[in-house]
Amino acid sequence: MLDTRICLSRNPHPAVDLEKWQVTVNLLAEIYDAACATIVQYRQDEFNAVVTSANESNFLEKDMVWPWDTKSFCRHIVETRQPLYVKNAIAESEWSCSPVVEEGIVRSYYGLPIHWPNNEPFGTLCVIDRKATEYNRTLVHLLEQFRDYVNADLKCMENFEQIRSLAMTDELTQVFNRRGILTVGEQRIKDARRFDQDLAIIYFDIDNLKQTNDKYGHDFGDKGLKMFTGILKANSRDADLIARMGGDEFVMMLLTSDPLFIPTFCDRVVSEYAKITDAEEGLSPLGISYGYKFFSSDSVLSLSEMIDQADLLMLQQKQLKK
């Protein structure tokens, strides 16, 4: 699934060539004889300059951010979803009091909206100048062509994620498979270390699934697997990762600072699963074994090593049941 919250400049995507975007804004600054050309992303109530032109007169640096609350040309475009061409900002009452105009940096602004494939606002493509401008019809339409190229790149990004999702998703349960959680989870660990967050790994195993398959058929076993996945999804948060490791085994990865949360969570999952399986003919023998372990943000273990430790604790619990 395409994550539209990702900061594209700090987390480059393999389907988007930011070097090409850099060449684009460099060319725009030259064609428009402008002080600055940039592609700006809007996310989490702030704007971020993904790429900015490399000309000497440019005053906007890559990764520069400004809050949504600031009166800005980019905010106007995101709000209206319409192009904006301000030929002489100091002469227009709506813009003359804008900070970048009042401080004497910006006089002309021409920007177009950029959208994610789902039509959510991505941000803007802008040409900005320190002097008043009068772009002719050709220049006005030219920026539209470059904007379409950027939109096409975002569509490629969506297509890439759809293909990758197919390779990383378990077909039956529609959660991550082993490859999926190892790929996404390693990035999640890097984020946890960066923001000093602790995490927990839970390893679940569905007891007696093989016996259920042998006695009642795989349709019953598949039903038990999907019921369990439904419970995990219903009790999880957006940031939690769920994966079917294969057969009757599942893993969850959770960011948490509360050591009491995980055992409470596990007990709730076990209890809810017992209620629904007890009420279903052929599924009553099914149960849940689990093991979990916390890892601090300074842990040097890989995700595979973390999962192995939680798996060992699950096996110990399973042996105690026998």
C-alpha cells in the first residue's frame, strides 16, 4: 500500500528518481529566469522542499520546512487544488502581508498542485522570483507539462507498491508474509532507533491446527487462520505490523513504552479467539500459544534475531501446556 505520509526527500523511493526531479527544477529556473524552482511536499501539517533549483540566486534550500499555519502560496494551492499565479505579490493586498513577501524575498509566484494517485494533495510545483513577472501563454502551459511528469512518477510509485505488496502479502490472510515483515520491519527498527522508541515482538502459534485440518479438512483450518487474523487486526493499531510466518505461526511487531501492555494484549487475543472457536463446530480444539520479548531502542539485534527469541519463548509455553 502506498504510504502518502512518507517524507520523500528523507526517504527516497526506488520508483521515483529524485535526480530527475532535480534536473527538472534546475531547467525550470533557467527557462523562467527565476530565482527558484522547487517541488514541495505537504505532509503532517507542514511543507517540505523535496528538491530546489541549484542556481546561485535560489534562496530556498532542500529539506527546508514551514508550518501549515503560515500564510503561504503553497497552502493556498493545497486548499483550493487550483493553480496560483501571482505576478506582483507586493501589489496584491491578499499577499503583500505574507511573511516571504513582506520581508522582501518574493515578488512573483507561479505554482501548480501535485496529487497522489488517490487524489490526495502531494504538494506543489513552483517557480518563484524576486521580481515581478509576466509569463506568456507558452510558459504558463509549460509548467503544466512538467507537473504531469511529476504526477506520472507518483503513479509509478503506486504501481511499484502494489506489485511489492503482492510479493510481501500472505494470500489467505492478507497480512504480511515472512518476506513482508522482514522488509518493512527492518525499516521500522531504524525509525524506532532514530526516535528512541522501544518495541516488542510477539510470536503466536495456533495449537492443534494440523489435527483440525486432518479431521475436518483444510477449509476448517483456513477458517481458523482467518478468524485469528481478524482478531489481531481488530486489536492492533495502524503502526503495528502483523505477519503470517507460514502454517499456523504469526508474528506481531509493536512500538510500545508500556511493559504491561503486551501481556494484556496477548491475553485479550487468546480470550477472544477462544470465544469464537468454541462457538464453531470443528474449531473448538484450536488454541493459542505465544511468546513475547521487549527490545530497547539501542538493541543491535536484527529483526530475524528478535523474532527467533520470541519464537523460543512461544515454544517454551507450548511445551508447558503439554
